[in-house]
Amino acid sequence: MSTQNQDIAAAQVLVVDDEVEHAEVMAEALRRLGHVCTIVHNLDTAADELRHGEFDLVITDLVMDSAEDGLKVLATARQTQANAETILVTAHGDVPTATNALKQGAYHFIEKPLDLEVFRSLCEQAIKAVMQRAEIGELRHRLDERFGLEGIIGTSAAIQQVLSTIPQIAPADIPVLVTGESGTGKELVARAVHANSLRARKPFKPLNCAGLSETILESELFGHVRGAFTGAERDREGVFEYADGGTLFLDEIGDMSLTMQAKLLRVLENGEIVRLGSNEPRHVDIRLISATNHELEELIKDGQFREDLYYRIRGAHIHLPSLRERREDIALLIRYYLAQYVQQMHREISGIDDDAILILMRYDWPGNVRQLMNVVRNMVLLCETTVLEPRHIPVEIRHESSREAQVVGPGSLTGLSLNQIEKQAIRNALRIHRGNREQAAKMLGIGERTLYRKLKEYGLK
């Protein structure tokens, strides 16, 4: 599909209206924007087009031969066009019916007589939502195809190093230690390693060790028999047995007590667990992936973590960078999650302005990607306009970002203009894809023509 100046690709549009002249007016308004329009004048022809064609947007009159025809077109579009949006055109008296159609999956409705400017704007918003979903789907597919994970996104060298390491270590049946601050995506990495391993068809079982008492943690790990402790009314297998043949992911292993560390080490050495309250050993075969936000070497020096266990769990090591260490990825992550939440919440938000992105990029993100996701979700939830603006950013982030903007650290993107950051992101994407502009544009979430224009603008070759 070709890309327009507005960065919206040419869409396939089906116009359904029994008034020939009215249908032509709507189609011509969209054709002038570069979209491809197919016109039909009744329900049967519309149903045939929907069953045999592919459309991004369906525009249908609500009342044609029958008062239900528009709703039937909507229902057929929902069944046959998985990624399309539908806009209803209605007379003033039919507004209650059109409003009810929103609950049935319509994108929006517009009343006659049409204000063509409003009509074009509404259609462009719907088309942009469709294109964003398509780009997210393609990105997910490429990530799943290559790594078996989604959510770890970026063009920075730091995150690309993580992504290139995963397929290298996944087939080797050795323990893996994943380190990094909270919210950086350690469980996603663990799932990716499992998905690309020889154990991929077997269970993946995560367990967070933080905040659990020794008795509860021991029961969660090894299981228990009936009567082992108050409330143990029946035998129960632990995560070691549940994950037998597959992968066990122990998150926040640095918070485990020394007593439990000793018991875990014994299982890793002999491959046998004993349920709490039992003397019967059971053999288990698991691959262990551990994660922590602590410096385990420092805990070893302080006598809080066993050195022998450390070397047992650290067969391979992946360190996840914090978000402030890869600021050039923040804009890409914002747009990725913005498109997701707009779709989930059925909001009419077309994007985020540059000033808002700069504020978010200057912030240090102590909660990393998890915090960024929550902030973007809340911004989408509370936004009353079609574009996210600085005023939609939580006030504490705006204030902290303003302070950060006054200090430029070495090697940091803080203080750079959005154009400079964007230029670096384009360089990174081209480097990753060895100069392939089509693939680089997809990674950046922009159209090829937009990329060509920016390459010329920034003097990149």
C-alpha cells in the first residue's frame, strides 16, 4: 500500500448507500485523499463484496431498503473483515439506533447532511486505527517468528543485544540468570528462552519468590502432602513437579532465604524433590531460569546468598537494560502501547504530539517498561481529545522531566531534540536491518515514504 503525506496508507473502502449520488459524494471525498473506494447500493451486493474482498473501512447507510440493512452490513463486516472498521451514516431520527450500533462494534456514526470535512476526518481516524492494528500485528508476528515473544521492543543496541542472545542460548539446556531492574521484562525473556528451547512443548511455570514465608515457598516449590501443615487438606504438587520436562522460572531469587537456597541447591544437584510432610523423593527434570533485581555478587559478599548456588544458576547470563539506558526506544514503545490501548478501549485517539513524547523521553522511568505501560494506559483512559498532549501526562512526571531537562548526562539522550532522537532511531533501525528501508520503516512504525522523506531531511544515506 502506498503512503500519503499524512502518514496514513491508502485504504480499501466499501461504500454502501442506496442513494447513488450520495454514495458517489462520499467515495469522491475519500478518493481525493488517495483511498480506493468500491461503491454498492444494496445489502445483497454489500454482503457479496464483504465475503469475497478485503476492506479496511466500511461506510454504510443505516436505512436502505429495510431499516435493518445498515445493521446487517455491520454484522456481516464483523464476521468477514477481522481488522476493518465500520462507520454508519444516519438521518437525525435514527441516532438512537446508530448509538446502539456502537455497542455492536461500529466505529462511529455520522448524521446527514454530511459535513465533508468532519466525514473525512472521521474516516481518517478509523483508517489510522486499522493501520496501527495491522502494524502491531505484523510486529508481533515478526517478533514471535524470530524469538517467540512480544513486548521487548526497541532499536537500541542494548535491547538488540538481548534479542540476539536469546536464540543463541535457548537450545542449550543450561540454567539462565536474567538480571535487571524491576519492570524491565525479565519474565518475557524467560518465556522467549523457553519458547525457543527443546522444551517448548512442555510446561513453563513462573513463581515469584519475593514476599513468601519459608513454609509457603517450600510448599509452592516442592508441594506438600495432606496434613503437612494447618490447611493442607489434600496432596498438592509443587512447581517443580508441574514444570517437569519443561522450564521453571524463579523470579526474584535474590529474596530467597539461605535455608531455602540450600534446599533449592540440593534439588538442582540430584534432580529430586521431597514434598513437604513426606519422605518420598520424586525425580524431576526441569530447566531453571532465575531472575533478580539484586546484585547477587554483593549479596554473596554480605553472606545473604550462597556462592555455590550462584554458580549453579548462572549457566548463561542475560542483563536487561533499564529504560533510561535506552531512551531512544521510548518513543517507539509509547506508540506501540498507545496503539494497543486505543484499540482495547475503543478510543478515538490518533497519536501523541512531539512535546509530550519529549517530556516522556526525559523522564528516568524508575519502574521501567511496566511503569511506561501504566502511564500510557492512563493517558489514553483520561484523554478527552484526539491527540495525547503534555497536559495528559501525570503531573509528577512532567515536573521530574522538567528537572531532568536541565541536566545532560554523558551518553544520555536527555536534552536532545526530538529530531535528533528520531535521527538516531532511524540509524539504529537501518543498522539492524542492514540498510533495508522497508524493514526499517516497519520497525519504526512509519510508512516507507515517510522514511524516505526523513532520510533526505536528515541527510542519511
